[in-house]
Amino acid sequence: MGRISRRKLMGGALGAAVLASLAQSQAEASGTRQTRTRYIAAYDTESPACLAACRKVVAVHKKLEMPATFFITGTTLEANIKEYKTLLADPLFEVASHTWSHKLLCDNALCGPAVAADEKREEIFKAKALIENVFEKPCVGLRPAVGFDKGFRGAVDVLTFVREAGFRYVSSLLWGPDCSMPALIEVPFHYGADGFTDLWELPGHGWHENLLKNHNQWGARRLTLWPSPMPEGIPTRFVETPSDEFEVNRIFLEKALGTNKPHLSLIWHPWSLHAFDPQMKMLELTFAHVRRLGLVACTYAGLCQHMSS
Ligand SMILES: [Zn+2]
């Protein structure tokens, strides 16, 4: 099937919303903004197919001098230590943890229950140690497998392990309310309400892009809310081309800028990006738009440093 129009993909009301948002963005880019929205390219690197994908992802990032955070599982890194060190030991990149073996640290209504306490500990500590050993610098961030609609709020057992391990931030808020898609453009916060003022939550936003492509083979599923808090971010069908995917991405980029959010970071998986778009055209389209909008590209570690100061 050929390329479909943005209006058809994203629903009738979208065109006007995008134009209004872009106009607002351009007005703000003209010099009246006090804070600048950061953009973080981030990759949940979690399966054998991610290595070939990361070679292409990294090439695009180096060509465009675009920073990125790679959240990698310990088992993925362990299977190809030399290759990942060659690819990711670059000042452009942050390497952070995506747990040891992608086991769940909390319950997720769609993805399953949490593992036992001893397994949580291993997931949190073991990958951090390997990443630090391989890359010879501190691993300061943790993105848990699948993520949660409340982040780690109330998960004192997990937060205790995370602090003990020495992480400075987590990126665990990756779903909309009631385990829905998309993840809304939530702002960073610290876990002071649970007794962890020194631990930041830096949420991810938008769709887990694999779900936009039916790469989990879930088919039609109850993923969205009614009424939706962000209807313009819900396409009418699975995306079919890199341009379709970019049209979804731009909604979130422009909304984050238009509403003056501290950051915007989409939830991407190298294996899924590569299976859908082996030339990584979507990355080029998205990064060009990030530059056009004047977003400040950084890593999650960079955002953490900014929030802490
Ligand atoms: Zn994952």
C-alpha cells in the first residue's frame, strides 16, 4: 500500500492541531522562550537482532552528530561485548541499563507480573556492573523492562535497590493512564514522596514504536483511553511507512515544544526499527525535524544533570 496522507493516518482534526502547534513553536523559537525543550533519542536494546540494527542507528547518529542514550540489557551486551563497545563507546552516547535480562520489576497490566525480590535485585545490580566494567564509566540510569503507568511510585522495594545500586535516575514512566498508549508528555520528577529525593524519574513519551507496527503481534487491543487525553497522538491504524511513523513522532515533538515541556523522548527499539525501516529513514526525518524546531539534543544523563542542578 502506498503512502497515506497525514490527515488520513492521524484523523481529521490533526492537520489544524499540528499547524497551530508549529506556529506556536516557531513563535517561541523566535526568542521569547525562557527554557528550552530537550530532545533525547533513546533505544531499548534488548535482543540479538539489536546488534545489526545498532550499527545502522549509530551510523545515522554519527553522521548527524545527534546524541543518544542506549538502554541495554546485560544479556544483550554480554553476548557481543566487543561489538557494542566499538559501537557505543563514543562521547555522543550514554550507555545505561535496561535490566539484566528484561524481567519485570513491577506488575504491568498488559505485560505481566513482577518477579521475586532476589530476581529484582539481580536485574538492577548485575547489568549496571557489566556496563561499568565494559565502558569504564558510571552507569547512572535505569530503564526497566516494559515500563509502568505510574513509574516506580509506591515501589519502595525497587527504589531501595535502585538507590543502593547507585543509579541517579530511572526512566520507568512509559505508559499513559491505566496502562494506555500513548505515554503522555510527562515531566521529570523525583521520588521524594516515597522517600527518595535524590532519585529522578525521567519519563519516556509517545508510543512504544513496536506497538505502532504490530511487531508484538498483539493485533487490535484495548490500548487507548476514551476520552483520550491526547487524541491527536493516536493514529487511525498501524503505521506502514517510515513517513507514517515520522508523522506520529512530529505530533509529540511539536506538542512538547508548544507546551514548553522540559524534554521529549520517544520509546524506540533497535530490533523493531530495523525490521520496519532498515534504511533508518524515520530517524533522519525525525532528527531533521528536531533541528528544525530548535530542540536541544542531549542524553538522559544530560537531562538528569540539568534537573539536579
Ligand atoms: Zn525493553
